[in-house]
Amino acid sequence: MAAQRTHASHVLVYAAVLAAVASACGNEGTPSALSPRGPEAGRIAVLWWLMLGLAGLVFLVVMGSLVTGIVRRRPASEEPGAERPGSAGHDEGVAPARTSGDRLSRLDRRFVVGGGVVMPAVILTLLGVLTVGAVDAVVKSESEFVVEVSGEQFWWDVQYPDLGFRTANEITIPAGTEITLRLTSPDVIHSFWVPELAGKRDLVPGRTNTLVFEADRPGVYRGQCAEYCGIQHANMALYVVALDPDEFESWADRRREGPLPPATAQQRRGREVLETEACAGCHRVQGTEATGTLGPDLTDVASRRTIGAGALPNDRGHLAGWILDAQSTKPGALMPPMDLAPDELDALLAYLETLR
Ligand code: CUA
């Protein structure tokens, strides 16, 4: 009784774990390919469910046959050893294996050909055709709205050629519009993946790949570099922010105008720090003397959700820590520690907070 109870409790625990894992796959807000928010991701999700269904079906048929074979023993008269008198009782309860001389019955042969040749051929052909169709849908010809994305170690450079605007780690788009990403990389292979919107697409040095996708509705969709690219591969996240088309227009207008000039003496001092300290060597802020391109463009840094491509939340405290010692958060990133006096840091933070 006790053993049975232990067994039952084990089954319950396994069921609970499975249910938790299964529910985590479809949670709202998690970047799951199983909650598609656009037509391209939708096609991939349909394909996924179809594959799961077919694999499940094959599994059930194979397991069913196996169990049937174990449970339904062959009648004694068919057993090759049954006729030999001396062997009776010798191997009782054990069905002797067929010898190579046995011929497959017609039914057996049909089963082998049907299950081993015909069924895989049909299933694999069907999945092949559907997969090629789904791939075709995401690499189709470019749409009008183009965003150029470059995978850097370890962040995303984002440029809007038609807007003349540059940013990093966040791609703002209008919902309901087909977007074309032109994907490149100056260093190693990265992979762009926003599971709710589209499949993965590699960023390969020396070539430009395109990815076409659309977001059905406004929302924030988390993405992640999906190709191991170095020590901080895990901290190479991005966000796609889909806005209502009207909201997007006003966002684009603000971006075209660039950031407001600093309003206070402290903010002006902060801009001076940015332009004269090492910052300007790597970072650019539209309309200033900071024109570096080695690191992320900071023109709208205050409006971003995170610092360091998803490494930290974007608030004053974390930003201060990042500026002074980024390596303790993201070892291997190119951002060096900055040696700033407290009043310089304060002024710099005050200025950076105006960049939105
Ligand atoms: Cu970039 Cu992994």
C-alpha cells in the first residue's frame, strides 16, 4: 500500500511539473513562438503544432503496436518450439525469437512497407512542402518600410534610412505594416530572433540577409540573439516596439527633430562632459560633437527600456553604475570603466536623461 501511494505521488509530481512547463510555453508576455503576434510567426506556429501532432500520432501508433505485441502472445501452436517434446517446460513463458528461416507473412510485409516507407515518405514530403512555403513567407521580397540592423558584440545597431535616424537595441515600428529588416554584421555571426513576430534569421559578416515581418497589434516584443557570438551572447537582447500608426508618426517626427538642447546649466555641463571625455570616441548623439560609432548611438538613450542590450533596467542608478564600471555587469563588453568626478557624473546623468 505504502509503495503504491509513493508511486501515485510521483506520478502527481511529474504531472504537475509537466503542466507547469507546458503552461510556461504559452504565457502572455513571454517571448514564445507559440503565441504568434504576426502572420509570419503564425505560419511558423501552425507548422510547429502540425509537427507535434504528427510526431504524437506516430509515437502513439508505435507504442500501441509495441504494447499489443507484448500483451498478445502468439498461440502455442504457432511457436516454433511447441512441437518439440523435449523442450516443453524448458522455456515456459518465453516466446522464442524467430529464426532467420521464418518468412514474413503478407501482413507483416505490408506493415513494414507501409510503416517504414510509405508513411515516412508522405509525412516528410508534406512537412517539407509546408516548411519551404513558411520559409518563403519570411524571406519574400522587401516591403517599403526598411530598417537596417547590425549585430555588434554585444548589442544591436538600428538605422532607419528613410528617417535618417539611428538608435540601438530597440526597433520601433508601426503595427499592421510589413517591415523589412536588412541584417548585417561587422564581426561574427549573430541571429535575430523575436519569437512572437518571426523566425530566426542570421546576421552574417560580408552579406545582407533580409527578414520580413509584421506585428498584428501594438505591443512590446522581446527578442534575443540566437547564435552564440561570444562571452556576452546571453546579454544581447532587443525589443521590437510596435506602435499605433498615428503614434508611430509622432514618434518619427520627434526622432527627425532630434533631442532638445540642454535646458539647465547642469545639463549643459553634462553635454560638455560627454563631448570632451572618452564617451564621444565611441558614442554619437545627434546634433552634438559626439560622433563615435563604435558603441550604441545615444540620441534617444533615455527612452530605452534597458542598458547594455537587456543587461540592466534603464534608470539613473543603474546608468551611473554602468558608466563607472560596465565590466562588472557585462564582462567582455567594449565599454571601458569611466573615471569621472562625482559632479561630472551627476551632470552627465542629468544630460543623458534629456535624451528621449
Ligand atoms: Cu550576438 Cu549571440
